Amino acid sequence: MARHPARRSSPPAEQTAGLPPSMRDRVPFLLFRAAQASLALANQMLRGVGLCARQAGILTMVTELGPMTQKDLGQALHVDRTTMVALLDDLENKGYVQRQRHPGDRRAFLIQPTQAGRAVKTEAVRILDRQQALFLAGLTRAERERLAVLLKQLHDSLPGPDSSS
């Protein structure tokens, strides 16, 4: 496959010009900047269906993995408790999720998708597929596949949330 015409091997000079070499060549910093740009694009594209990326993540989790507690969702998605409550309140007000008492823990609620929530999740995934294609347009197919493999490898090697390291 031919390289995309806009392909660059490093960030455009205008994006890194004001940064010292120790930042513009640091992989974690570049990953952070890329993640910020990707999130902003996802939020912009999802706005059309009334969601943000975190809400799409919540709907994906409870639709594909089954009902989950607010606490479990927060841990899985790295969202603090207060933010999770606000995100869920909004999803519930839109009719996309419902809270039901946990049968094994009367203090907890299980978050379940509604039929409308399942439908909007399907549309959100389609939008995020387009977002991914736009975001990675500067890479060839082979580069996109290699990047995915490397990021999965990096993700799988990270310490778990219960690790003290």
C-alpha cells in the first residue's frame, strides 16, 4: 500500500518548535499529546449523538461485558467517583442506562444499558471507527497495524491497578 501523502515520521515542526529536545523526543510525552488530540477528535465527532468519549466507553462496557457497578466501571475506565456519577446521571437522563440494586450488595447499583443505550452505543462505535481512521490517516496500513501491536504490548506490560510499583 502506498504511503499516505500527509505522512510524517515525526510531529510537524510547528507542533514541536517551542519544545526542548527532552520533550519533543520523549515517547511518553508524545503519547500524551497524541492521546489528547485523539480524545478531542472523538469528543467532537461523538457530540452529534449527544455523547462524550467516556460515555461511549461506559456504554461499551455495560453493553459488551454486562451490568457493572459504578465502582467497577470507574476502576476499569480510570474515572474518579464524582465524575462517574455525573456521567451516569447524564446517560440515565438520556434514557441510555438504568441503575438497579445489586442483588448481592444492597449498597451498590448495577448499571445496565437500555435498548436506546444499545442503539446509541452501536452508532458511537461506528463514529469511533471513523475517528480512528481520521486520526491515523498519516500512517500506512502496516504502520497502523504495527502501532496497534506495540501499544497493546505496552498496555499489557503495565502494572495493574492493584500493583504498588
